[in-house]
Amino acid sequence: MEPALRIAGKDLRLRIRDRSFFIIGVLAPLGLAFIFKLILGGTVGEGAFTPSYAVVDLDGGQVGSSLVEVLEQVERSGSITLEAVGSRQEGERLIEEGEFDSLFVVPEGFSAAIQSGRPATLEVVGDIDAPTSTQIASAIAARFGQGVATAQLGVLTALAGRTTSPEDTAAIAGQAATIRSLTTVAPIEAASRQLDTTTYFIAGMAMFFLFFTVQFGVTGLLEERQQGTLPRLLAAPISRGSVVLGKAVTSLALGVISMAVLVVAARFLMGAKWGDPLAVGLLVLAAVLAGTGVMGVVAAVSKTPEQAGNTQSIIAVTLGMLGGSFFPVAQGGGALAALTYLTPHAWFMRGLGDLAGGGGVSRVWLPLVAMLTLAVVTGGIGWALLRRGFAR
């Protein structure tokens, strides 16, 4: 074990002096995560998207007022912002000026038409540059319309088989409009198993660049052979396994250092929320082991450092994209969503997501088992191939 640690110590000193380790292992992940946060932070994350709406009630009747009350309730929940305007022309002008995303228009005679059973139209005017907000406004209006239709059905049921005057019909319709719902839907505080924007991007970038970081160690055997120093190592009283183990320890140490620096730096510089420290530490260690195993297999089947570097880069980019380092591929569903769980990236992100809902190690046992299984399989293959190929 001591020879392996000596080899690893020598390699670590060389890699730490090499600025490329700090660039690839620390600066690049932090920089890209910060850039992604700036670009996508306004569309992803808690409280990032709040549509702004205007409403004009030209009707002044009971049904029209009910819509305004519904919108005010939604505003009080913090989901939208709402402001009443005096006319349709004013609302449309403010939309063109970018003050609002959409305008609800309750036309004159709306309540009377509803109460008498005649067709009525509730209009939504949207900004062409805010399609999502307009779709939400249309959905609110459609849901309100469904409620009105339900009330109309109730009135028709109450009037079935009865002869009533128009005044009595209007009175019954008015009573139906004032009946409160038997159930109330309201937001409640609940634990979320979803990473916030900052944590997601820094975790994704950390895993993406981890595969470039750990390759520094496992490709060291190829560099030793190319530079002519490998025969000297094998001529020394050192076992074959110690040479390979020393390179593997170098990869593990570089990966752990890189991930630890990123976790701490992101916590204090970018406000990332990681969860239970022990569970996060175990996830990091399992991810580093898996990354080292995969890169070890690639190094073992390569003939030169250049070939290994090129192949490892392709593998790292492919696994990073498939595993969700840049965007949540699993949300697409289908076969692609299933393939993501062949990568340690997806399991690492899933583990952090589980920790976002609270809890400790018991919440992440499945991601840990998945990544450690991948590490054992690939590490065993890489160990056997490297010993046979480079430690003769």
C-alpha cells in the first residue's frame, strides 16, 4: 500500500502544480454554472415566474364580480399580479407598453346573459411576447367558465318540471352564483424533492467535469509508458498492483478534492443548498468511484494518452448530456428517460433531489447502491485490463 501512496503523492504534486487541474476541476464548473444561472435563472426556480394581469369589468354584475374575486384570490397567493383598469383600450395600451402580460375583459351584459341561459363570452387579450402567461390566463378563464356552466346545470336541474316566471328564474340563478364551493383548494407548505436552479446547475457541472478531472490519474500509466518512466517503475521493488492502485488513488483524490471545493464554494458563493452533509459526502464519494471506474476502462483499452483523452472526452460529454448535467433529460419520458439511469450523473442528481426534501443517508441508499455497483463493475474491469496491459 505504501508504494501506491508514494506514486499517488508524486502524481498529485505534479497535477496540483499543473493549472489545468484547477481550471477543469474548479473554475470551469463554477463559471458555467454561474452562466447557466444567469441565462436560465429567470425561467427556472421558485418564485421566478409571476405573470402580470389586468382586468376590466364592463359588466358590473354578480357573475363578472365573481371572476374579479377569483383573480384577487389567486393574486393573494402570490402566483400572479393583478390590477384593475378602467377600459379595454387602456388595458390593451398597457399590454403594448409591456406593463401587463394579459387582460381579462368582462363584457357588458355578461352576468345577465349567464343568468338567463344565453351564450356569453369572457375575453382574454394577451401579449404576443408572453405566450406562457397568456396560456395561463386562458386556462383561468376556461376554468371559471366551467364553474359557470356547472352552476347553470344546477339551475336547469332545479327548474326541471317546473313553470317559473323570468323573475323567479333570475332569482334562482342569482342564488346559484352565490353558493360557495363545498371544497377549497389552497397551497400548503410541503417538502420538495427538486433541486433549486443554482444547486441543479452546479451539481450538473460538477459531475460533468468530474469525468475530465479523474482522467488525469488513470491515464497516467499511458503517459508513463510514453515518456519511458514506466519500465523504471516496474524495475523497482514494487508490485504490479501498486502501480495501478497508485494511479487510481490519484484519480480518486483529484475527484474528491474537486467535488469538495465545488460543494463548499457553491454553498458560500452561489447559495447552493445541498442537504445533509454526510449524505452529500457519500454521494460525492460514490460518484468519484464510478467516474474513476469508467475512465479506467477507457484508459485500459487505449494505446496512447491522446487516444485515451479523446475517447474519454467523448464518453464524458455523452454521459453528461444523457445523465442530465445540462437539462433534465428524464422529464422527456420514454426510453431516453430510462437510459439516463445508466449514468452516474442521473443517480447523483436524483440523490441530491431526494435530500432537497429533507432526511439523511437513508433517503439516498438507492442512488448510492447504483453508483457503487457501477464503480465495482467498471473498476473491476479496468483494474484487470490495466494490470495486464501496463504492469508487465
